[in-house]
Amino acid sequence: MASRSTIKIDTFTQADFSRLISWVKSAEELMAFAGPNFKFPLNVAQLEAYLADNKSHPFKVIDKATNTVIGHAEVALTEDGNAKLCRILIGDEQFRGKGLGQEITQQLLEYAFREFDLERIELNVFDWNLPAIKCYEKVGFVVNPSITRQREVNGKKWNAINMQIQKADWERNTKE
């Protein structure tokens, strides 16, 4: 997969703060991208605290052809010894809808499974975000119906579903 990939992930740093802040234009966009971890408007102080969290491994997503940063993504270690993929955003709108979410997800999985020797990785996604759900399913994630969450955004209830992938399934999928 890596040799055919059109994107790469690299460490997110303070130099990337203003770009990420510029991509998030509303409380709804921030919740869809980051869940309740940040408050709108996103700012430097929140991102500094984010970088200081040693359980968080944030990345910028770079388009290889242009060497342009087009997105953001994270692997977060969990208390139970596993990890979550989270805060995945293709911020540069001209790169959306091109299947890059699958590439980003694959690279995050490769990083997390190899770097931390994990057996399972999960993520949460809002149930209305059907393109993201389909993307994660194509990579091999399956819905775990026993874990759901509800968030309130501007008086509306948003339901989050949990999806998981086992290392053995991921390894099998990457060989196909």
C-alpha cells in the first residue's frame, strides 16, 4: 500500500497550528472532526495542551505530489492498552471525496499496529457520516454495537458509533 500511496503522514507540530485552526470554521465542524476534546473556536492554547499529551500521536497529512499539507489525523493510546484513530480531517476541501480517507486510515493503522504492537484499534464516528463509515468498512473496521455515545451540538443530538479492527484482520486485509 505504501508504495502506491499518494499521501504520507508526518508529525504534527506547532508550525501546523494556524492551518488546522483555519480549517475548522464552526462548532459543528469541530465536533465532527474532534469530538468533545476541543471547544470552538479552536485556538493555540488548546493545541499546545493537545501536543503535550503523551497518549496523543497527531499527524499532518501531506499530498506527496505537491508536498502540501492537506489534512490532520491522530492515533491516541487508550487506558485499556489499545488505541483509537481519531481527529481525521481532510482540511483542504479540493482533496475531499477522492478516497484519501482510506489511505490515511491505512497509514494510521500501520503506524499504530507496528509502533505499539497492539491487538485492536477502534474509532468513533457519527452515524450520519456515511462516507466516513463506508471508508472505515473498506479498510476492515466493523461496527461494535455495544458501544455508542451521544453528543449534543447546538441543541441537536448526534449519535456516535464505535468501530473496531483486530490486528489479525488488518494483516489479512493488507495481504489481499
